[in-house]
Amino acid sequence: MSEERAILSGNEAIARGVWEAGVKLAAGYPGTPSTEILENVKNYSDIYSEWTPNEKVALEVGIGSSIAGARTLVTMKHVGINVAADPLFTFSYTGVNGGLILVSADDPSMHSSQNEQDNRNYAKFAKIPAIEASDSQECKDFVAIALDISEKFDTPVLYRTTTRTSHSKSIVTLGERKEQPGEVKLEKNMPKYTMLPVSAKRRHPLVEERILKLKEFAETTELNRVEMGDTKVGIITNGISYQYVKEALPNASVLKLGLTYPLPENKIKDFAGKVDELFIIEEGDAFFEDQITVMGVDIAHGKDLFPLEGEFSAAFIKAQVEGVTVAIKDAAADLPGRPPAFCPGCSHRGIFTILKKLKVFVSGDIGCYTLGALPPISAMHACVCMGASISMGHGMAKAIGSSDEMDQKVVSVIGDSTFFHSGMTSLLNSIYNKSNSVAMILDNRTTGMTGGQENPGSGKTLGGEDAIAADIPALVKAFGIKNVIKIDPYDLKDIEDKMKIALASDEMTVVVVEAPCVLRYRISHPAYTVDRDKCTGCKQCLKVSCNALSLEEDGDDKFVVIDPNMCAGCGVCAQVCKFDAIGEGK
Amino acid sequence: MENTNILLAGVGGQGVLLASQIFTSVAIEADLDVKQSEVHGMSQRGGSVTSHVRFGEKVYSPTIDPGEADFLIGFERLETLRNVHCLKAGGTIIYNSMRINPSTVAAGVAEYPGDVPEQILAFGEKTFLVDGLGLAEQAGNTRSSNVVMVGAVSSFLSLPESLWESKIKEILPPKLVDLNLKAFHLGRAAVKNS
């Protein structure tokens, strides 16, 4: 009988691996490149899964599940671990009951992220093991191994992927689910789970002991594999870089690390002793290189040839190791870029059009509305991390004091999912400390940028069941904010008038914009049309940055056309037209 | 056997990922090793999209380096030009002549170059222009131009026609199968005849 095979992305493979390994609970917060793991886990009815409002909550839900004895998965993108770091570092002390893996999906090259931190450092910092797969088969198979390690060594396991392992597809041989024998049952064990100083002091030595035991384990585990070839060049590598190395240098000797913390010192020394020149090829930080240097091993090349920034590739590795390059023709020069933009019909378009017009300082946040920073709108002047817009805006307003200049006034802009994630505490701080700033909550009832996941405001769970939808205006009022106003994001005059009132107020104002995501909820109205006789080709409408609009030329005649297949009928372009040339569709 | 490297380039929403899925499932059915890689996250917002498909006896890297693609399949003319340097010497360009304005062009801050087809030809590799939109319309739906392109490329690959047909039937929703089979065959014939 032939085994069942499928072509899966790394994320789909992790979901499958989790199911096969008998996991009972999964929690996470969406974030590229991690999102599809839970989206696939939800299809397995043996596993309870949920989106949580943020990564800290996800890990805490996971810790609870582990204490209760269930095998558990927690997922997030790399920066999410920063949010979950608080429970993580103490969970390292309590250890697990049911095995727990914490997926950290890192994003070298920052395809969809604000930084490229290397989360292997968290494993070392929190003193827990890190595991990294290099293709989808390993993504699946390593899940069960990681859970075994978690239970055997009484530790959470950091399961690190990168964009290329998470989002590349390769062939996977599937297995069946193995239910775990242990009972899911609460058992009181205060010295292990109640981290008062008295018990934490007893747990800490166990953590140090655990790392020593894991170091011994690292020497023998199948996760770390030596493939001897030509001994002139020996390469220590991990994750997707292993695939690039095998492609570029098929004859080289390779020590492939799957358990990437703690490192197998003897194995590394033994391997180094057998090769003439040792290369360390790792994307991100000099994580292996620094530790191997401390071991006293002579490294020929590492970060001198393989930078701290960005992704590698097979051709890059070949060029750096052997000096061999493929002749490449020059890329076409000076082509217009094609950045992502607000979708036609998006409720954010009108908001940013007016914010730009008002010339205020926009303190931004993370979500689709961050696209408001891109040209031609270019109206987001700071953006750091999830939930920061309101607190940064408050800090700016306090530092400036009162000003009548519009460019010295701050408007913080945050989406619904990001508000639930960590914007609520920022807003509470603003009102508590008598802020005079303005905050806008753009509530489109979904987590848009990651593809439209459910959140506490959506009225649906990850599994599609009805849920209580959080009432943002009521929540804001409960914080004590008196000035709560609603605006219609498709009425530019309404936005401008109400924003002027909000900006003139000495007290904190919260503007709530309620408009469901047109992409997620497939909202469309008849397309608008341009009256060619009235259109002067002035390009004013093009400044709202809608892909449905384009300028056409017919001899000397310039005029705008609207693609009826793209136009969602929102009418924002028609409102900026000074010649009344854009009309509603029928 | 050398691996076959296919780079697909287009605009978010054009069905580049569905086309990739047809290639990968045909390859796996033909008992080949296969890998595919793309970067998603922003793809639905009208940005540039590329997808790398590699198949052969054994595939390691999921990505195709510049100068390594056997085929560049362009779903839109500007995106084709943006990726021509990824083609290897002696590679083949097959592209859809349609034009989609980037947001920067739509907003009037950048110009869409007028000589894209000429610039593509100037790269001096085998180039086939496919009227993807026209053939898709002929098949019954302009949205099937991605499958027209799959058909066009299929005529260069020594994989049986029935395999392509069976995978299209498997992957597309039932009510769209006939239309997409038509689109596939129109694309396949378009290149054969040119």
C-alpha cells in the first residue's frame, strides 16, 4: 500500500503534525508568516483551537492547557514572542504537564514585518530548547519530537520557523493521529506551578540542570545530523539555509542542526576536526557562531561572509563559499513599483485622505491602515509596534502641550484587532492621565492585513461559531471618555467636520469608525463612472490612491476611467472631483 | 535530469497561486520531487506577486535565484519585465500582454512605460506573447487568464495532456471546470501555433 502524500506548506505541515501528535488545544494570534497554522488546525475536529486577542493571552491559555495535561500548540509571529515574553520566562520555571510547543515564525528580509529579530535568542534567554525544521516533512515530523522533548525534559519548546519554511510547499508523507495516553485532569502542585519566590527559588536550579541534560541530549538526537562529503569544506547550518547549502554545494560536509539550542558541543568539535575549513551559515544573528567561538573551535567563515540581515539563497551561498557566480543580465531599470494599496472600496481611504488634508501628525499602528504611510497618501508619521499608536500619541501631545498649529496636533490611528490586542491599555492610560490627544479606532470587524481573521469584535470564533462581539464605543465610554464620536468613512465632509471639532477640544476625543472590511465581507456597490465631457484630467481623484482609477489619453485629451470590475462603488473619488465628473453607478 | 524552474510573476488577485498549484500537483502526480515558494501577506492588496515552482528528481531550495529560471510566466506585462533578469540564458518567456496599472501609476506619481514589450524582447530570449485576457474571454470568463497561461506553458513541458486535465478538474470548483479546461486548451494551442 502506498503511503498517503500531499504537497503542504510548512505551516500546513505543522498543523498536520500537531494533529498526528495528539495535541488537544491550540491558541494563537494571527501574524505573517504564522497565520495559516491555526487556520489549518481549526479543520481538525479533535483539536480545540482559538484566536486570542494577543500573543500573551495565547501563551497563557496554552500554559493552562498544559498544566491540565493536554498536549498544546501556541502560534505567533516573531514579534509576538515579545508580547508573550512575560509568561514565557516564568513558564520556563514551572515547566509543563502536557507537552507544549510555542511556534515563533520569524521573518528574515522582513517581507511583512517591522523588524527581523532572530528568536533563537529567546530560547537561550528563557533557557528552553529550540527546534528548527528545513522543509515541510520536517515541519510535520519535528512537532511530535518537540512534544516528546517538552514532556521528557519538563519544558516548553520554542519551535522556530522562518518565512521560507512556513510558506514554501514540499511533499509530505502523512501519518495518523496518535492519542496520548495521559489523562487530562487538574492536579494541584503548588511548588511546581505557583511561582512565589519560595517556589521559584527551588525551580531555578532545575532549569539550569535541564539545560545541561538537554546539552547531553543534543549530542545524540536525530535532530542534529552529520552528512559527511568532501572534507575540504564543512558547513554548520540550520532551517532553510540547509536546503540552500545542499543545492549550492552538494559535495560539502554538513552538520545540520535541528535542535538549535542548546548546541551539541562535542558533535560540533568532532565535525570541525574532520574538515579543513569550517563555515557557519545561519540567517539572522551570529547565534551559532558566537557559541561555537566560545567553545574554542576555529571558524574559517561565518558572519564575515553571511550577513546579519536578510535571507540567503543557493546562489548567494555558492558565491560566498566558492566565488562562483552565474552570469545575470541586468534587471530592467526605473520601473514603477507596485506596492500594495488600500483595496477599492476600503473604508481607510477617505480617513487618510482627510488626515493628509488636515496636515496633522498621524501616530500609526499595525494593520491594513499602515498602508496609509505609502505614497501618494503618505499620511502616517510614526509606527512602531502593535498597540503603540495611542500611547505614543499621548506622549507626543503631553510633550508638545497645547498648540494651535495643525502639524503639532496628533491623531492616533488604530484598527479594531490591534485595539483589542494592546491598544485598550494605552487608551486607558490616556484618559487616566488627562490626555488632550485624538484617537481614531478604525473598526472593520476583522484582522485585515493577515487575511481577515476573526477577533473579539467579529462576532465569530476561529471555528466559525457565533460569539459575543465587543462593543467598542461602550468600552471606550466605560473607560471614562466623554467625547466619543462616530463618523462615516465614506463621507469626506463628515470626516473633516468632526475631526476639526475633535482637534479643537481640550479633552481626549475618541473617534470610532464602524465599517466592515470590503474584502473580508465581500461588500460591493455598483461601479462609479466618469463623464468624459466633464473630466478635465486634473488628476485630483487619483490622489485618493485607488487601483480602479487610471488616466487615459486620447490625443491631447486626458481623462480618468474607472475599471468597472475593480470599483466597489464607495464614492470617495467622486467627492474629491471639483468638476462633478464622477457619477454613481446604477 | 536537471530540475525545471518556473517563475510566475503577476499582480495580487490574478490567480498566480492557483496556477502554481496546478503546476505542483501535476509534478507530484508525475512522481517528481517538487517545491513551491511564494511570499504572501500583502498579495491581496494589488501588489506584485511572484511564485517559484521547481520540480525534478530531487529539489532542495524552494526558491529560484536570478539567472536560474527556465521559464518566466508573466501574468501582466510590467511584472514580466520586472522579472526578466531571473531567466537563465536560453530560457523561455511566456507572457500575458495585459496591462494593470500599479497604484503609483493610477495615482499619477509614476508613468507606466510605453515600451514594455520591446524591452522584454530586447532581453534576447525566446519570447511568446499570449493574449491571456482575450482567450480567457473566449473561454467564457476573463478571470480564467491564469489557466490560459498554464495551458501555454504546458506545451513546453513533456508531461501528458491528460495529467493537466485531471488536475484542473481536481483543483477548480466543479462549476468552473469546463470553462477552465477550455481556457487551458486555448492557451496550449496559442503557443503551439505561434
